[in-house]
Amino acid sequence: MLEFEVLMFGPAYVGKTSLLSSMYYEYDREINQTSIQITPDPETASTIGERLGELKALNDEFKLEEELREGGINTTGSPRKFVFNIGRLGETPKLKLTLWDFPGFYLVNNKEGEKFITEHLNKSVAVLIAVDAPALMEARGKWHFKRNSPIQVKSWLQKVYSGLNSNRLVIIAPIKCESYMKDEQSAKKLLARIKEEYKSLLQFFKSDNLAEKVAVVVTPVQTVGNVFFSSIQVNNGEPKFIFKKPDIDADYAPQDNEQPLKYLLRFLLKNYLKKRNFGWIADTFGQDDFLYQAVYELAKDCKTNNGFEIVQSKDLFYM
Ligand SMILES: Nc1nc2c(ncn2[C@@H]2O[C@H](COP(=O)(O)OP(=O)(O)OP(=O)(O)O)[C@@H](O)[C@H]2O)c(=O)[nH]1
Ligand SMILES: [Mg+2]
């Protein structure tokens, strides 16, 4: 079986675990008509089940209390992996994706965190940088630094990616985007803010050594859907973001959570096609037509506009 690791990256509370849980939910709905199956490991399935329950409850609570403060979901205590196996329906899976989730406090002066991040950022074929979109967009970005820790994020990537000798994928995923994806103009603004606030990180990826090795894409996701930013309350210098549900009967409706996974598959496909010398792609991948076809099917329909954009190295994706 071919195995790839991915690291979910970002400070506390931005929505890392929510995204990992919703990702499978949306994909599963899309592919259950095909001959391909994605199966989570039993442990992953139970984590996802728990998390989806919480996310759905978060949605339902609005029925009682139109406005809801953040905090409905438990913080992650220690690293956890989300394992997805991909293969033909009823057959032994051929491709295994392990997505690592860690507690956001690992990013801030934490010995254990340092060890974990160094190890996993080094060996992961892709990193998903989760960004809290309301902190980036509201109050003229006043809470962006506190919530999204862009300086720590950049410093980690600089530390590990400098001198890189294999191709990598960086997915910047703004989360809680319900309010910023409602029309084309808002989506454009969101993308522009990402480019502005992550300018120096993007510049780093453009450096001579990395320009051809690092693909960068922005994929805004809505892990709850139907829940929109409403206001910010500040207590003792700490912001609380308050969300509103305009239609109190609207169901839990995650949007675009499968997109990061699709880009990941496209990235894997292309690197196989070019037959470059990647340590983590075994030759068997090329000989297995079904697997190739399955991944191709799964990778279809990557969004490329309205807030989505390949910022660097389009040619590292299978198009
Ligand atoms: N409105 C809205 N809220 C979201 C969305 N995704 C996550 N949230 C909220 O954000 C909070 C934090 O989400 P988590 O997934 O636990 O964040 P995390 O990054 O895993 O946090 P740590 O585990 O502490 O590092 C949750 O309580 C959710 O209520 C979204 O798409 N929309
Ligand atoms: Mg978490």
C-alpha cells in the first residue's frame, strides 16, 4: 500500500479538527455513487463521528438561541491522526493518507510541540495551514496576529522548508468562511487579505530553491455552513467571535471541505505522471491503472475561482 502523510497546521481554535472531520463527510457523499471507496480507520471513524455530532449540534443550538458564542467544540489535547484508505469498492485499499492533527498550543513555546512539528512537517508531503477567516477579515484584521499566529507559522515553514529537496504542497485553508464566500466580491476580498497578510510567507515560497518545488493553493472552507459571523465581544483583551444563523431551520451544510483533499490528490497524481524522483511515490503507483483512475476520479472538480486560487506552481498539479 502507498502511504502519504499530511500535516494540519495552525494555532488553537482556528478550526483544524473541524475541517478534518468535515472533509470526509463531504467526500463520502460525493463518491458513494462510484466504484471507489474511501474508508477511515476505525479510530478515525469514531473521532469523525464524535466531531460531526458536535458540529451538527452546534448548528442545531441556533434553534434555541439564534446567536451562539464560539466554544462548542472541544480543543484537541494531544496529536491525533485521521487515516483514510482509498481503493476499489470491496477490495483491499491501495492508498493510505494519514492526516495529522495537533493541539494549536503546540505552536507556542512547547517542547513536545516542537518535536512533533519538526518531525511531521519534515516528512509530510503536504501541509494544510488553517486560518481563522473572521480574525483575518473583521475589525480591520485587528485579531489576526493573536488568533492566527502568522509569524510562528512562517517561522516554522522557513525552518523546515529551507533547503528542501523534494516537492511539497502547501494548502492555505481559511476556515469559518460562511460570510466571506457568499458572493464573488466577498470571496475576492478574502483572497486579497490572505495574500496581503501572508505576503512574506508567499515570498519565501517564491525563493530560488523553492519556486519549483512548492505548490501553493488557497482553498476557503465552511465547516458548518449557514452560520455567519455576527460580532466580536472583547473581555479582558480576549476576543470572542459571535456567529449568527439567519435561517434558524437551516441544516448543517458544510461547503468545500473536500477541496483540500482534491488538491492533494492532484498533486500526488502529477508527481507520479512526471515520474520524478520522489522517495514517497513507489513505482507500483504507475502500474496500477485502477488506482490511477480512482485518484483521477477523486481529484476531479477542483475549484479555481471565487476565492480559490493556485498561487504558485500550477504545473505541480495534474490538470
Ligand atoms: N462558523 C463557523 N465556525 C466554525 C467552523 N469551523 C469551526 N468552527 C468553530 O471553531 C471552533 C474551534 O474549532 P476546532 O476545530 O476545535 O479548532 P482547532 O483548530 O482544532 O483547535 P485546537 O484543537 O485547540 O488547536 C469550534 O468551536 C467551532 O465552533 C466554520 O466553518 N464556521
Ligand atoms: Mg483541534
